Amino acid sequence: MLIEEIMEKNVHFVGPESTALEALLITQEKRVRHIPVVEEGKVIGILSDRDLRDVKPSILSPEQDDLLATTKVKDIMRKPVITVHPLDAMEDAARIIYEHKIGCLPVVQNDRLVGIITSTDLLHSLVVVMGVAQPGSHVEIDVPDKPGALLDITRIIKEQGINIISIYVTPGKTENRRTIVLRVGAFDTRAIVDSIVEAGYNMIFPLPKRLYEEHRNE
Amino acid sequence: MNKLPSLIYSPALHAYKFGPDHPFNPLRLELTVDLIEKYGILPAEQKFEPETCELEDILMVHQSNFVHLIEKASQGEASKDLLRPYGLGSDDTPAFPGMFEATKTVLGATLLGAKMIMEGKSDHVFSIGGGLHHGHRNKASGFCILNDAAVAISYLQRKYGLKVAYIDTDAHHGDGVQFIFYDDPTVLTISLHETGRYLFPGTGQVEERGRFEGYGFSVNLPLEAYTEDDSFIELYEQSIEPLLEAFQPDILITQNGCDAHYLDPLTHLAVTTRTFEVIPHIAHRLAHKYCQGRWLALGGGGYDHWRVVPRAWTLLWAEMNDITLPNEIPQEWLQRWQKQSPVSLPLYLRDGENEFPPIPRREIITDKNKVTLQRTMGDAVELIMSRRAC
């Protein structure tokens, strides 16, 4: 998924001459945590609700009441701002947010602010990608990290005439292994599981149920 | 009042069959009814044959283009491409000749059960072929072509204006019934099932609570894989009574799928017959406490048809009749079926202790289920009480 598909296009922003009070009111009314500072369409800084709270006088010192109203945004904003492009991928934005320990990224195209993406938006995309769009069962397989493993697994599923709803591959629990996680459009997954085991791969879930049968026959 | 419970069954229900190797095998109905009969607790006056279901009753729940497609497919006049968008193109739920009539028999059986209760002929009815809880308004799914529970609930609403409590203890989430009545505050659906994170169909999360007017009237208790008796029973006991107390239903409908058993080949829960005694015992008590005894029990999933289904549903029928059965399975039943069975048939009605090797991670599984109970029950009772119709 690209940023342009998941970004929020209706961005609340302030100018450099705005006051901290104006910015604070926007965060409260619009229920946002970040406000880009924009001058002639360009993003020149950013403010978080935490930056604004730092300016807010303590309730113990009421004599500084007008500090918020007199402080200008340009004097407290953070810069330079890390931004992304609408054609960056979802995973790029996730990596940047994670590495820089920040909460959001303004989206900039032709030097102009066109959107914003927050860590919450990225989590929502994750829910969409991995979520349950249609009825299916969970299948998880441990495979060697070598060409053809994924092909083998998907071919087995195709041969059973079963549709794959979602799929992702994660690093395995040990070196040189991978875990393939699938959601398949099937109620009865026994035929898939048996074929995968027969092809020499290790099932993580579901495990074939033979254990119980053997125990009973002991 | 001394009305006898009724069981609705005839071999006509065997026509609901997807093929010789398909896990949803009507042989399980025959095995179960035969075990009940060999125990000597099914006199002729308690056994009723299903009637068929009228099209108008079906169309109150299912969309007409979908129903007409099933009618065509039933006569072999629908291509795979036409069927696939309606959930009928897979090996799970394939179209078969005569499927419309077969499905109408299942629907008719459950509808007859509802009618018998409301017409005062029986307080408790077991529609053993029913429980097709994955059927959606316009889509077949998970071995279910249409939805008998939904058709019966809709009939009870239209004809009698009843508030219906539907409790689903099949290992799979009761998605069809839940979503058909998702906006409806007069139907409370409660489902205990293996978490959709692992098992089909994938829905049934704690956060699914209904919407609009119906918000608060869908309740889900997704259980961890490898959940055992104690934890299953704890969640059932702690949730059902307060929910019914808040909702004050007029009739109780239970879906009694028995695929949560540890021997079931298609799921990963690990309960024994103990759970299948507790479930109907509590349902029975609550039907009397809140619904003047009105209790319609349905079958459902259960794919170890030799060892699990006959015992689980015999225990259910015995509970309906207030009978405690001896633990020894009748010899006549064992003799009749052992030759055909690929596994050795159980000698006892109830599972013993230590039937299977200890479950690893039992403690954390139990703890996770407790947290699920807390999350689900949080404000569930208050929500129902503040929003229910009087």
C-alpha cells in the first residue's frame, strides 16, 4: 500500500506567526496530536501536543497565564521536519517513524503539504492487511529460507482448489528458516496440512491431530 | 404441566449431504438417534418427522436471487462461475443435486420445533439436523447453505413478537446468525468458540457487539486454541446467566455443535463430554428461569461422528428429559456399528480423566480466556439493560 492510499488529506496546520494558544486549541478541537507549521505551502516545522504542553504554564504559577498567547509557533516548532512522499510505501513510513521515534509524518509533494500520516494510520493499515475480510482458516508453516518454498506451499493449496485470502512471510525462529502465515478460504484444512507435511515442511499451526489417536491406542 | 420434550428427526435429513468423503456426514444423525433409542429414551410419541419449509419463511431471511440460484443449482442448472460468488463453488460447501429440498427439510425441522413450542405441544425441542449457523443472507459458507436458526428466529419475531436469546457453543463462530441480526435489539446472540485468529470463519472477536439499534446485542467469547473443560465451563457459566438476566428473553435457542471436543478433527479446542453435559444443564435451568421453559436446541458441527457426536447429543437429549443415563454404552449399539467404524467405539458415555496428554501452556491459555471474559463482560450487562426493549 502506498502512502497516498492511506494518508489523511484534510490536514490542520498553522502559520509561523500563529500563537501557541491557537495551535493548542486546534489540537484540542480537532483531536489531533501533531500540527505542521506551513509557510506559503511549505512545511517549515512541526509541533506536537507535548511541545505545546511544555509552554503551558503550570497551574501552580498563574502569573504566567499569558505565555501561551504571546509565544509564537516559529519560536517553539521543531525543525527540520522529516517528511514522506505520496508514492512512498506504507512500510517505508513505518520504518522512518520507528527509527526516529516520532509519531507522524507530513506528506509532501512538489514541496507542498498534501497530507499527513500518523502511527495510528499505519496500525490501521496493518489491521486491514492482516484482518479478516472473508471466512477462512489460519495456517502457519515453518520452511527453509531457500528459493521455491513459498511456491511449493502455494502450489499445494492451489491443487486443493482452495483460495488464499492473505499471506505474509516472517523470519523464522532460528537462522535460515522462514515462517509462512496464510489465511485460506477453507473450513476443512486437513488435506492441505497432510500435503504440506508429506512435502517435508513443518506445520506450526494447525498440528495434525494424530497425537491423540496414538495416545488412545497405547 | 407435563409436556414431553420432542426430537425432530427422519432419514429425510440424510439428503443434506455434500458427498461420501465430506466431513459433514449425516451418518452422525443416524448414529446418534440410534444410541438414544438403544438407551431406551426415545418413545414414539416424542419423535417427530420434519416438515418442509415454505418459501415465504425463507425469504424473510435470505435474498431471493440467492434462494433462486440454489433452486437452479439443485436441478444442476447453475455453472461454477455463477455459484462461486454465493459461496457454493468450493469443496467445503459444494452444490449438489437436490440441495434445495434437502436444505428445506433442515429448515422445516427447526421451524417445526419453534411452532411446537409456541403452540404448546412441547416445551423443549431438539432439532438434531439444524444448527446451520454459517448461512448468511446471500451467501452459503462452512457447510451451511441456508440458516435454519435465523429462519426460525424471524418466524418467532413476526408471528409472536418474541425476544430471542441465541446461544452458540459450536467450536466455530456463529457468524451467520450474528450478522443476520446484527442491527436487531430483540435478538441476543452469544457465541463461545475457538478464536477466529486460528479457526474458520475468523470473526467473533470481542469487539463485535452489534451496531445501530443492535449495539450490545451480539456477544462473543473467543477461546484460545487448546482450551479445556474447566476454562470453557468457567466462561460459559460466568457469562450466560447475567446476560440472560439482563436481556429477559421469551425463548432460548441453543446451537449445540460438539466440535470443541478434543477428538474433533477440524478444530483445536480440547474439551471432553463434561462440557457437553454442563452446557445443556445450564441452558435447561435458564430456559425455566427466564423463558417459561421454552427451549429449542439445534445440532451443529461435530466431525468425529463415531465417538463424539452420538455421545454429546445423547447427553443433551437426556438433559432435556431430566434423565441421568448409565455410563455403559448399550451393547446393541456397539455391536451394530463397531464393524463399520474405522476407530474403536467408546465403551462409556462420559470421557474419563486424563484422556489425552497434558496440554502445554495450560496456565497461560486459561489466563487469556479469563481476560477475554473480562473484556467481553465489561459493560455488556449494563449495555443490554439500558438498550433493551421492554
